Amino acid sequence: TRVHTRVDVRLNSVVFLNQQYGIILGNDGIMMMSSDSGRNWTVNNYSRDLKFTSASFIDEQNGWVSVDSAGFGKIFQTTNGGYSWQSIFHYPALRFNSVFFRSIDSISLGCVVGDGSGIFTTVDSGKSWILRKAPRRVNFYSVYFANDSIGWITGDKGVILKTTDRGANWYSMASGTNYKINAVNFVSDSIGWVVGDKGTILKTYDAGG
């Protein structure tokens, strides 16, 4: 069913916090919110130089979005389900494309990735961030953690990176493709998929090896 919103900009990401409440992120400072399972959407207009690229929530109240702000990477945080946002981190000349958070023992672990082989991690809900060394110099588009230690990043030229120590160190994995890989998702610690350009779909049964 097509939903009409009167919005004509690119929409980049959608996340639902429960069966009723959802958030859509877009270009030109557009963030949309629904409280009726997506039947109707309220459009919130932020600064037009903000491109909201992805969102990650650990519960119905606490979440983060990655932002490309005219080439500057930014992270915004909400503690009230997206009704208000605060800029908590920015990095010059590096676009942020994907953010992921996971709550472990009352600690929110996070990772954001972007252009120019940018990888940043946090272990304090985003109060402080550490720039990590990437083994490949490409743009990164997606990050996902299956638990508090193991995670993956995907990017240009078929690049898949893996960490087993909360993102402190990353190493390259053989993907068998040279196409851009746009997204990664896992349903367990070992079973997951990546998808990319030219119809690329790859599945692993062993966490990528």
C-alpha cells in the first residue's frame, strides 16, 4: 500500500520502535514520525544541510542517528523516542553513513562508519568516540554487531570487515566480489547476509569465517 506524505526528497532509512511508532530519515533535514503503524506521518524539518543516513535504537526512548552535514559527519542522540535530538559528536570532512548501538549490561556500545574508511566506536553511549584503524581504504556503508564483541562493516570493492573485540581492531574478510556492499544484517552470532550492487546477495553460516 502506497503512503502519500507530500515529501519529495530521498528517504534513506526507516526504523520502528514498536508496532505503532516509527521514524523515517531523509535528505534535506527531513525526519518523519508516525504513531499509528505508518498510516500517517508527521514531517519534521531540520536544517536543509542535514542528510540523515541511518538510525539505531536500544529501546523505545534511546536512539542515535548518523548524519552527513555538508561533508561533516555528525551523531545526534535522543532520549525521548525521537521527539527531540541533541548533537553529541561531529568529525570534519568525513560523511557518516551508518550507526549501530547495542545495550550490554547497562552500557551502550556504539559504532559509526562512513566515507574515507572512517570507523569510530564508543562504550559510553556516545559521550566519547575513538577513531579506529581500518585495514582497507574505502568508503563504508553499513555496520552491525551480533553481540557485545562481534561485528561487521561493509563497503566499496566488496570489502567486509570483522571485529571480535568490540570494534577495537578490524580485519578483512574474503567476500568473493568486487561490487559495493551496501548493507549487513545477522539473525544470530553466526548466520547473516550482506547485499550490494548488481544484485549481490551473500550469506554466511559461520560469522563470515
